[in-house]
Amino acid sequence: MDERNLRAMTVGLALFRVFMGALLIGMPWIVGNGLDGYGATDIGCGVAVVAAATQMHRAPWLRWVQASLAFVVFFVPFAFPSDDISDRQIYFAVLVGHMLLVSAIVTPRLFAQDKSERTSASDDSKSAGSKSSSVSTPPN
């Protein structure tokens, strides 16, 4: 794999994770009631996600931190009284939590492929066609 492509995938994944953190930081004003207890919790989780995302390429164990933060984002709405949390806030938390959890699993090398591993589908089908055996039916 080309080093430049690996760097581009790493930067792209980090930017996506930072974007998810920014969504958490803005959550109290996007779908919430402003800066209340739940909003402060979301801001704290968002800052932690941004901090982890910027260093994840150096310390892969931070993916576990991000996965833990994803579960916090999932379940923290239920720690507050139900009168204070709206359905929109719960849906937003579940959506952002899922994206955080999935992006914690993804690494730049997950989808990377060496040039030697790449093959053309037409070459595979041509070689498979010449090696296949024909089946003859018995005479009646």
C-alpha cells in the first residue's frame, strides 16, 4: 500500500472522529435545551472524543477509550430525569453513539490492499473458464 494513501485514510478517519466530537459539543444547542446538566455531559464527552481522535494514530489503545465514550453517549440520557430529556436528544445520542462505536472499530489498514493483491475480475474469469471441467451425460 502506498504511504500517501495510508496517510490520507488516517487523516480522513481522524477528521470524521473530530466531526463526531464536534457534533457532541454542539448537541445541547442543536437538539437540546442549552447548557444544562445533560448538555454539559455531552460537551465533556465531545471534548474527550476530539482529544482522543487527534492522537489515535499514535496510540491505538485510544480506540478503546472512544468505544467507551460511545457507550457513555448511548446510556447517559437515561441517567437524567425523563422530563428533562426529549426524544430528539435520545435519537441524536443513539445516532452519534453508533457512529462513534463503528469508527472506533475501523482502522486505516482495514480496507487497505497491497498492489500485489489486486487482480482483475476479467483475468480471474478467463482463467476459471479454462480450468473448469465439462460434465458429460450418459447416453440413453
